[in-house]
Amino acid sequence: MLATVIGLAIFLYLRPGVEKDQEYKVSILATEAVESIQLIRNEKEIILKQLNSVWHLEKPFLARADERKVIELLEVLSASSNVIFPKTEQAHLGLDQPIVELYINDSYFGFGGLAPTTNLQYLVTDNSIYLVFPRYSILLPVNPLELVSTNLLAINEIPVRFEINNLIVQRQGDVWNIISPDNNNENLLSQDELKQWTQSWHTVDATTVTFHPLIDSNEDMDSKFRISLLDGQEIFFKVQKNASEVIFLRIDESLSFHFPVDVGKRLLAPTGIEADKTLSVN
């Protein structure tokens, strides 16, 4: 008896591996080919479109999108399933009224209920029904602000001049210069420090972004300034400071970007220049 058990154990250990279950990809669409995304949840709609290789929200408001969040949203294109069903009866799977609907280009994805034994989620596409991990629907945002870029400037918005009250930082060729009432400022900073400061406008993330509709140009703000871009466009900001944060309101986007006080001060003035000279203190 013992020899039989040992022999069976050796057989199970040494036998060739069992063939894996077949996997069915839910889409053949490549992420690089995506140009538009539509998300519908609770009758509320979010629309994103790609313009000049940069993602933007088009609905419910206009704003730059966070590229990282868009990539997460598109992860459903790489999903696969061990089972596939024909598109017949959908009601008992929660697919007649999906929890959330997603259109990627012209491809449709509807997320239904969870399978009772596996806790996988039913997903209906244009042609079939699959069982996928719920993470794909969890990654889809509820609030459109979750998709908004937390950077003050887009990567293709290249500044050549900052005008912040009495401080001007301007690029001439590859050289940045400071123009301010304090003539000693230009001696305090190296070109590397100035370049790092200008680059921070692309790289520093706001802690919070809020929608600020119906902007009143006369709204009480501590400061108003503009940034001139390489392509000739200008971007206007208003800024407000309180005890806990500095808030940058980007006027063309109707969005407020909230930063801790120390980060906000560094954005308002290069290191070595007191930010409070460019901003009134409440």
C-alpha cells in the first residue's frame, strides 16, 4: 500500500504539466490606435479625445487629461478571459443595464454583474460576453476630475516668458534671464537653477484640482500673471494664498490647482527670490 502511494506521488510530481485553459482576448484594438473614449455611468457622460498626441477632456468640461489615468483606463484592451459566451440572454448577467458603458473608438464594452462562484465580472463587447477581473471597471473614474492633469502646463506648452507681478523671467535663445526691481537677483541663480524652476511647471503635481466655472475676471485674487509660450500663445493664471495652500486658477481651463504653501512659493519665484515679493500675504 505504501509503495502504491509513493509511486502515485512520484507520477504526479513528474508528469508533464497540464495544458492551460485557453484565453480569449476581449479586444484586438491596440492602445496606440485609440483616438476617442466615451464613458457612461449613471446617465452621466465623460468624453476624451486625443489632439496632437495629447489627451483632453471634451465633456463635461474642457481640460487636459492625465495621460497616466488614460493609460489605466485603456487597460481593458489587454484583458483576457478563460470563457466566452455568445451574445444572447444578457438580463440575468446584469448586461441589459450595464453598471458602466465604455466606448473606445467604435468598440463597445459594457460591465455587468459578478459571477457568483468566481467573483469575476461579466463584460459584453460588440460580439461576445466574457468573464474578466473587476479591476477593469474599478479603474474607470466616477468623477471627471479624476482624469484631469494635475500639472499646470501641458508637455507641449513651452514657456519663454513668465510675468508674475514685478518679476519677469524670460528666455532669450537658450539663456534665461531675470528682470526685477532687485538687480542682484540675476546673480543669485545659475542657468541650471532657472531651467529646473521652469521645468517644475511641467512636473510638479497639484494635490487637488477643482473645477471653477463662470470665472469672474474681477474676482478677488491676490495676484494675476501670464506665461508666454514658444508658439505665441499666452496663458493667464490667478493665484491666491492662504495659511495652508497656494491656489493657481488657470483661466482658460476654469480649473484651480491646489499646492502646499512651500511648493506654491517655489512655483511663484525661483529659488533665491522671495516668493512673497510676487504675492501679497493675507
